[in-house]
Amino acid sequence: MSADANRKGPRFVEHRAARAWILCIMILTAASFAAPIFTNAESAQNLALGATPPSWAHLLGTDALGRDLAIRMLDGARISLLIGAGATLLSVLIGVPYGAAAGYFGGRADGLLMAAVDILYGLPSILFVLLLLAWFGREPGQSMLFLFIGLGAISWLTTARIVRARCLAIRELDFVTSARLSGVSHARIILKHLIPQTSGAVIAYATLTMPRVMMEEAFLSFLGLGVAPPRASWGTLLNDGMQSFREYPWLVLAPGIALAVTLAAFYNIGDALRDAFDPRERPR
Amino acid sequence: MDPARIIGKMTPAARFWIRFAARRAARALIVIFIVAAASFFLLRAAPGGPFSGDRALPPSILRIVEERYRLNDPIYLQFFHYLQNLLRGDLGPSFRNADFTVQDLIAIGLPKTAAIGACALLFAIGIGLPLGVAAAARRSGAIDRIAGGIAVAGLAVPNFVLGPFLVMFFSLILHWFEPGGLEAPADLVLPAVALGMGPLAVILRLARAGMLDVLSLDYIQFARAKGLRERTILFRHALPGAISPVLTYLGPACAAILAGSLVVESIFSIPGIGGYVVRGAANRDYPLVMGVVLLGTAFLVIMNTIVDALYAAIDPRIRRS
């Protein structure tokens, strides 16, 4: 356990490919947040222009309403990343205390808490998607907030399992016993002693949760349930592009490739982090 | 003869299987009940009713319609009534497709959805498993590199991106397949590939990792030392020990395929269950959505049970514990 912990730092830094992918993500994030400063005018509709293939004036072409696709993609990246990060954060905020409590108390409490997780695993998350569809099928307003909550609420299960497994092992260690003996409360032990010990695994898994959440968001947006227009995420752009992809293939190619590359980047970084923090954890 | 004595006379294995079946049946009923209750009440709590759509009905007619579908009963009575019908296998009438019961609609759509799903699963296992084994057999070889690429691409390219790309390349440029519809068996190919690619990548990874673990064990060294053929070692000796993570994943794989069929059916214009559900949910067609959700849940519960049974059949240690 502690031997693994000591190896964390150097092994990840040595991972060249992961460093390159992190750079890609940082550039994408910076570009997407900087985009509105420079490009306000160009994202406007231009019906006279209509859909044009990529050119020097519009690097990724324009859509049927004459909007510059590159700018819409950057706007979409901002929303996809925000929703991904928000939902991932929520999944960590639910999963870590839940798993830590189960692992720390053990016994019957653990059995009960984990039985609930098992049952939730068995339920199709498609059920949740359908309920979202039912709720927002008509008025896709306030959808950003609900996307955060909904996607976060279905992504915490594996985090809880990982944290629980760690805490089961850690709670047997001497420093926990000594804290117990000196009268530290359960809540304080979990917060101050157990959870920090699991941070490596949690960060690694959160990096793997992020692309999963972004994919779910794109999936929902593709079904027309995601963020409401005129806002667009990559999923919405894909859905829009699908309506006319025989005539204007670039409208599907660009968001599709961008989504795939970004997801690949997160998966690679997450794998590298997991290798660094814990060689034993395998993807499910 | 009393039941306790019959059980006492059985072999341990038979006793295990009876306990397994009983426990799994109980758990399945609990899960289906929870899903039925959750979706029933959540659907009804959603804003808007089935008949408050764009074209408002005159109040007198609305009352008759609501009476007919018992929408004015207290909600717990409605739920009780639904469960009663469910036990008889009756999923109720569709609110928005007059003259159709939910069973009718499912009977129309299910064969198409099931055909695509089954092909996708066969594709994922049929390619993913052998490729994973081959990749592990020659570690860092050419096949391993290709498999690594497929594993990353399969995870990173979602089915709703792969689908349009496949149509673009194989239908619009190469003209090998129809871009949509489901008339000939060949029309199954593109949807099945789009749907199966993600699960294929996971199966490949799991099979490869499991094989690498097992191939370093002593009994494989011993088999090599005996001079057995490499293929016999890989498939007869190593694979059974390496396959359990792949089996475990088959449950989640079915769930992924089920969810993916929602978008894949719309991309390839296939009139399966997915379309009903998306429209039904938007229209507040409660019985239709419930019926499909329960069907999906029952399917997943059955798949998970089969997987666990296979697991116990392969590994005797699980039966003992």
C-alpha cells in the first residue's frame, strides 16, 4: 500500500503520451473559454451565406444558417467541458463519502450500503435517460442544471466502490486505531484520515468518469434532450449535422472527430494516472 | 416425503443451484418492483399529462378519456391497478396510439431491435474475444498493436459518431450498404457494427488482460513443457481461467447495447422500439414508456442472472463459498 503511494509522482510524469494529451486538453479548454472574447460577431447567423464547406474564411465551414462552425465548436466545447467537469465533481462528492462510510463502518452498514449500490448497478441507466426524456421532452429550458445533476447522480457508483475497497484496507492500519483511541469522532476520522488517503485513486477514476459523462451528455443532446438552443454542445452540433449530413458532411465530421479525440485524451490521461496511482486497479 | 429430507439427500451442487435460483428470483422480483414503482411515480410527477398536448380536448371529452384510462383515481390505486395487470402480463393500452396495446407495439418493434442487438453482441464477442487472446499470445506484436488501437478507438468513438461515419463511408462513398432501413439481412451490418464497437473494445481489453495474467502461471509453463500445441494451450488451458471478467461484463454490455439502440435506430431509420420510446416519453404515453422500461429491466436482470450462473458453473470455488 505505502510502497505504491511512494511511487506516484515520478511514474506519471514519465508518461510522455499522457503529458501530450494533457497539453491538448489545456489548449482546448483555454481556446474554448477565450473564444467569446474575440469572436462575438462571427458566430451570428448569415442566411445569405448558408452552408459552405471549409475555407480560409471559415476554417471548418458554415452551417445552414451561415454560422461559423469553428466558433460554434468552441462554444460547444465550453459547454461540454463544463457539464463534464460539473457532473464529475458531483459524482465525486456523492461517491467518496458514501464509499468511505461503507468501508469505515464495515459490517452490516457496509452490507446495506453496498447492496444499494449493487441494485443501482443492475438498473439500466437507460431508465434514467427515459425519465429525463419524459421530463424535458417538451421544454428543454433549465437543461444545463439538470444535466449536471442527472449525469452526476448516475456516475458515482464505481467511485463509491473504489473508495470503499480502499477504506476497508486503511481502517485496519495503526494510525486509524490510534485516532480512535484518542477519541476522534467517526466523521472526523473519515474526513481527515481516510478520504485523503484515497485521493490518488479518486483523481484517477474521476479522470475516467469525465469522458464517460461527456459522452452521456452528447448522447442526450443527440436525442434532442441536451442544452437548449441557441447554446450548443458537441452532441447538439452532431444532431444538427445529422439532419443534413448527406449534403453537408463537414457538419458531422468536425464535431464527431473533436468529440472522439477529446474522449481519447481523457481516457489516456486517466489510464496513465491509474497506472501511476495503483497498478492493480483494472478497468471493469 | 417432507421437503427438508429431499434437500438433505441432494448433492451440494444441486443444493447450491436451488438456493441460487431462489435467491435470484427473489432479487429479480425486488428489482422489477422498484423499477416499476420508481418509473410509475416519476413519470406521473413530470409536468404535463398525456392529453394536455398541442390540441386541447374539450373538457367533457377529456373527462371521458381520463375516466377510461383511470387517470382520475388516486395515484396509489392507479399503481395497484397497473401491478395487477402486469401480473397477468397485460401492459395496458397505449395512450397516444389509439387501438394499440403496449404489447402490440412491442411485438411490432421488438424483432428489429432484438435482431440488431443480437448481431451487435455477436460481433463484439466474435471479434473482441479472439483478438484479445491473439494480442495476449504475442505481446507487443503486430496484432497487439492493432488491438490496442481498436481498444482506444472503440472507447473514444461513441456509437452516435461511428454510425454517421459508417454511413458516410460505406453507403455514400463506397455504396456497399444501404444508408438506412431494414429490408435485407445486409442492412443489419452497419447498425450492428456501430452498436457493437464499444462493447467489442471492452471485451478485447478484458480478454487480453485476463490472458496475460493467466499465461504467466505455472500450469501454463507446465503445459508448454509437456509440448502441447500453442493453440491447445491458449484455448483449452488458458482461456477458461481468463474469461470470467469478460463474462461479468456481458451484463453491462447488454445494457450499453440497449441504450445505444435508441440512437442507432434513429441514425439508420429503423422502426424498432427505440423510436416508440423517444416519442412516447415526449407525449406522456405512460404505459408505453413503462412497458419498454420494464421489458428492458427484465431483460437485463435475466442476462445478469445467466452470467452469474455461467460464472458459478465455470468456477467451482464460487459454488462452495
